[in-house]
Amino acid sequence: MSHKTSDLKTAADVPLMQVKGLIREFKAGEQTIRVLHDIDLTINQGEMVAIIGQSGSGKSTLMNILGCLDQATAGEYKIYGQSVNRLDADELAKLRREHFGFIFQRYHLLGDISARDNVSVPAVYAGMDGQARSERAEKLLADLGLADKVNNRPNQLSGGQQQRVSIARALMNGGDIILADEPTGALDSKSGEDVMQILHDLNAQGHTIIMVTHDPNLAAQAERVIELKDGYVIADYKNDNYQQVQARPESILDNHRKSAFSSFIDRLFEAFKMSLLAMRAHKMRTLLTMLGIIIGIASVVSVVGLGKGSQAQILTNISSLGTNTITVSDGYPYGDPRRQYNDDNLTPQDAQAVADQPYVISVSPQLDSNMNVRYRNVQEAASVSGVGEDYLSVSGESLIQGQGFDEQSILRRTQDIIIDDNAKNTFFPDIANPIGEVLLIGSVPGRVIGVLAPNNSGFSRSVDSPTLYMPYTTMMSRIKGSAYIESFVALIDDNISSSAAESAISQLMISRHGTDDFRIRNSDSIRQTIESTTTAMTLLISSIAIISLVVGGIGVMNIMLVSVTERTNEIGVRMAVGARQSDIMQQFLIEAVLVCILGGLLGIGLAFAIGELINRVGGDSFKVIYSPTSIIAAFVCSTLIGVVFGFLPARNAAKLDPVEALSRD
């Protein structure tokens, strides 16, 4: 049955620690090695106990079990009368941060933070108020003679000073039980004497001291000596000259504990700070880790921008046909067997009926022919189109010289013509202003009244052959000799749905003709087709670019796994002072996410730089258009990569065994 560590209380008649039949075994290949054999111990509040023995006797293993860093293979271990055998990892961590303080032979300080912050770490995990935490850390350091070293990092302190910082850290949360593993083993004689005096002073204040040592002289300074050999207790005796202490250590956490939410935010901030320090300490590794993310994000954003720019350019070219236009052509739909019996069906009256509809802005009838056109001694085959007075507005074309047709041109069947730039270059290469010149169209003369601006889109008319325009009435009577038109183009109000207008025109034409002897082409369908095609191509290329993001994510995972290996000792220290598994996991997750977010931001910046370069080189003919959606999606994607690919290393870090982690350098 699991006991809640918060229920642990001291009673006068209950031992502080009680061990019965404790056994600890380790696997060594296929063999099992027993390190501790049936240990029975009772330790009371306020004792100063020295566990002594030669190397390999099991004394450090026993201390680790007593300090809840390790668990016994068999036997029972109670603290304040309550068993801790079946506590889970987080409950054991709570015991360590609220009841234990560890003093290690090799200090085990975190090298990237100051002495003050090293001392404060246990209180962060215990949820102590920030100001109280800082004040207590500084007071403890001052009491230990380090008032002027609070901002120094471990590499700026001597061995004795580092051990004092370690002692201050052990006392940060109260430390009613101090576990010291060879506390003077790495110190010179003077520093060792100072540390032992500090331990005696702490014991005098009511702290229970459990010290592991192989030095009989140090053991002789303890109230009680427990000697181990080959995993057995061979002696357990008291020093009669040692005066037993009745004092109790002060309660710290209960007076300064924050709310659960505030404590969580505090731990999150601590994890964030440590992640930044780790990234700063390994700048090159961090940059290489981000490289895959940078390339992937830049690729996605740039490809989407290129796709948007291409789409915008194509749609601009389509607009030269006239925006939101519907073309009605003579003849049954393609594939209809009635096409072979088709006669002329469309009339100017059909075009006028459509023009009278409220959703139609203007209509231009049209019929086409290929004719021989001559000017003086120049003769060429040209396209000749009969159009209405609203042709320019419907088609989106514009004039650079002269004027267009008006109502009188249509009614009077004038022999006026408008030429495109190809016709001007063909027939009037040496004439700057051909207005008023006469061309012979077949046998019909025509006077030039306007010249169209060049059209380089290639969508509305031929870019090679000369094209001439005349009133459709003139074309019908003087050239074609027909009362019918071949098609008409209707410009639809932009506020009206193009598909709804198409349906309405179709119904109108059927009602006039009694059948569907016509074909309808909606320019919006062309737009939609091109939009869907370019979008599909952009998605295809983006999906290829996303592969680099996945590769970058795998790189993040690999580097984070290496980071976990390099920082195993740090993880062990944090676990020893009370970090939960979730605290360790969130620290490495935050680091992975920060790497990916920073890589994402740099990738977006690189994409903007690439886009600016393309825009400068491409000029007005081609632009990269950035999509806010793609930028946000790329940023979110980079964050998710940090979470997904950082999870495995973070989980591995959280699952580390504290004892094994502490044993690694």
C-alpha cells in the first residue's frame, strides 16, 4: 500500500528510520550480486551516524536506499513509521525534497548557474516563494562564510567553497535528515575540518546526520558508528563521549509554500532558464541541430510564396480576358450528336436579351474570320473580328492610340477598324500614328480609328498574327453576309455569383430557343481550375519540402539524446534534490521546443530573404507572395516537431535512475 509522503510526522516513540531484513541485489549479466545482506537498523531523530567500511562494503548503497535514491530488493524500510517500499518515483522525489539534504563527495553542483541558484534548486521543486527562496539561499551562504560568493559559478569557487554550497543546498528546504557521502574526501585538511564543524553545528541544531566515510578518524567524531563489511553490519556502537541533541530543525517549507499553480509556473520558468543556459553553452551544437529545421521551414514558406506568386501572375493574365465573364457560343455542346445538324442559332437579339438582365454590365457580340489584308504593297493574312461597342470593357483590352467603337458605329455599320500592335507593326512599321490610314480587308476598305495596347499574356488573342476589329454589324453585312453571330461575351457584376449568372443565362437562352443549341464557357471556371492546379502543385512541392522538416526533427531528437547522455549527472542531481519526473521531462521538452521555435523563426527570416532576392531579380513580371497561413503553419509545425521529436529524449531523461545518473561524470 502506497503512503502519501505529506502524512509523514515525527512522534517521540517512533524511530526516524527503521530497516528490517534489507537486501539489495544487482544484475551483472546472467549473475545476481548481493551487495547488502539482511540489514537491520534503527536511526532516531537527531542522531549523528557514521557508516564506515572499506570500498565495496555496501555503505554508499545503504545510504542511497536510506535517502530514497535507490530501493531495496527485499526487506522493509520505514520513515516515521510509514513504509516507503512501494512509493512511486514522484512520491520518493517528494520525500527527498522535503526531508532529505544530500552532501556529495564530488559536490554535484550545476555548472551553468550561480551559487545562489544552485542552493535554490530544491526550493524551486518544493514550491517555495521566489523572494523567500532567494533570501534563504543568500542567508545560508552567508552563514557558511560565502556571502561574497553568491553570484559565483562553481568553477569560480575552491573545493571547500563548493562543498559549502552543497551543504547550503542540502539545508535549503530544511534538511531534517542530512546524508553526507564522503563529505571531506575531496578536500584538504583545513577545508575538511571546516566541513565537519559545520556538520556538528547542524547536528546541534537538531538535524539528523548520516555520514558515509572510510576514515575511522571522521567516524570517531559521530555519536554512533555502523560498520559494514561485504554487505553485512559487523558493528553498531555509540560514542559515549558524544552528547545527544534534543533540538529540532526549523520548519521551512510550510511557512513559504506557494500555490500549486504558482509552483508549476516557477518550475516551468526554471526549466526554461536551464534550457537557455544549455543552448548557450553549446552554441555550435544548437545551431547544427536547428539547421534542418531552418532549411525545412524556409523551403516550405518559400515554395508556398512562389506558388502564390505564380498563381497571382497567371490570374492577372487571365484577367486580360475580362474578369467574371461568360461566353455564349453558337452550336450544341461538344459530344452532342445534334451538332452535325447545327444551323446558325445565335442572333444579336439574343445578346441584347442577355444585356438587359440586371446582373449583366455589358455584352459584346462577336464573329470571326480569316482574311487577306492589304496596305499599299504589304499583304498579310489576318484575323478579323466583329465586336460590339463594349468590347474593350468586356475583354479588358485598352487603347494606346485613337478611340473605340460607339453606338453609332454599330447602328450605321461604319467601316472603322481597330488594330492590335501586331497589325500596326506589320502594316505600319514606319508610321508612328496610323490613325486615319485605310486597310483593304478582302475587298472592303476600313479606316483605322484605334490601336490596342500590346497584350503579352497570350490569353485573349494571338501573339503572332495581325488582328483587326470592326463593328459586328459591319462584319455581318459587308463581309460575312449573315444575320447571325458566332458568340457573345457578357461581363457579369462582380457582386453576383458567376455560377448563378451562368445558370440564369442558360435558362434565358433555352427559353428563347426552346433547346440548348448553344455552349457556355465561364471564365471563372478557368480561374478556379488554375487556382486548384497551382494550389495542388504548391502542396505537392511543399510536401516534398516538409520531408526536410522531418529530417530536421530526427536531427533534433538525436542531438537531444546526446544532450541527455552528456547531462546525465545534472539530471541525477536534480532528482536527488527532489525534481519530479515531470520536471525533468518538461526541461528537455522545453529545450527541444525552443530549438525548433528558434530554428523556425530563422527559417522564416531566411524565406523572406530568399523572397526579397527573387522579387528583385524577377522585377514586375514575377513576385513571391507570402502567405500568412503558411508562415503560421510553418511556425506551429516547428513547435510540434520540438514536442514530438523531443518527447523520446525527455522521457528517457525522466526515467533515469537517480543513483546511476549521479554516478556518471
